[in-house]
Amino acid sequence: MDAGISAVLRQIQTGGASPLLIAIDGRCAAGKTTLAAALQEAIHCNVIHMDDFYLRPGQRTEQRMREPGGNVDRERFLEEVMLPLSRGQRFSYRKYDCRSMELSAPVRVEPGAVTVIEGSYSCHPALWDFYGLRIFLDVDEEEQLWRIRRRNGEQALAVFRDRWIPMEERYFETYRIQQRCDLTLRDLF
């Protein structure tokens, strides 16, 4: 983990842009949230999770769900987070709660020198140009499945294997996310 964080910190030091927006995209269970938390501890940056921007039930049309990366509300993310962040403005956003299927109370964010956007779909083409640094986390397939089983349980593993992983892979392939990112880290955690 230390080598991965060191690599990211070196990239941040050479980034130059302020505010610096960093995307951590990659395969589920590759360590995106863990890396974001380690960066937050190391450099005291804001971290925003793409999981808070999944589509609400009424938005999940057949057409939208067929789009690569279409299961995330990138339009709301762009309006509520990326545009204010890119201007260095204070903002608030509402997290989508997958259990209640509703938006939570607003979360207020003070802009900082560095903000990390963590999660699959963070490098979607609609968001790509906002970032000064794009990181892709990769993980061996067997390790990925083991981590999902440990983290989410056997029943959820089947849902990941049959639904979420294929959706992510289609998004990665369609938009060549891994190939286009500035830095790829594998089996980080």
C-alpha cells in the first residue's frame, strides 16, 4: 500500500493544478475506497464517493441502463459536485442511499487544494476533463471475487459476478478507462 500511496503523492506533487481533482476509478474490490481514505489521512483532502450518485429507481430506464456507465447519475454529479469544485466554490450534495432508495440530507463541502473522487464510473467521459490526475486500480479476478465474498457475503457475490462486474467491464472497455488513466496500480491492498 505504501508504494501505491507514494506513487500517487509523487503525481500530486507534480500536478500543479489548483484545485487538483483526482479520480480513482477501477474494478470493484480493487481498493479504491481504501486508497482514497489513505490519501485523505496523508494530505487531508476531501473525498467524494461515486457510490453516492447511483441512479434513483425512477431514472433507471432500460435505455439508460444499457449505456456503458449509465447506472450512475453523472448529470447530478456534474451539477452538484464537479462544476462547483472546478470553480473552487463551496457546495453541497445529497447522497443516494441504496437501502432507502432516497437522497439523504445535504452534505456540505468546503473546497480544498485537493479533492479525490473515488469509485467506479468516476472517469466517465462526461467527467474526464475535470481531473488533473486519473488513477485506475486493477485487481486479479480471483482476488476480486474473494474480497467481494469476504466484504459482502456469498449472496451478494452472485449479484456482483452476474450484474455489477459485467457492467463495469463494459464501461472500462467501451471508454478504454484503464488505458487512458495517468496511473494504474494493481493488487494494491
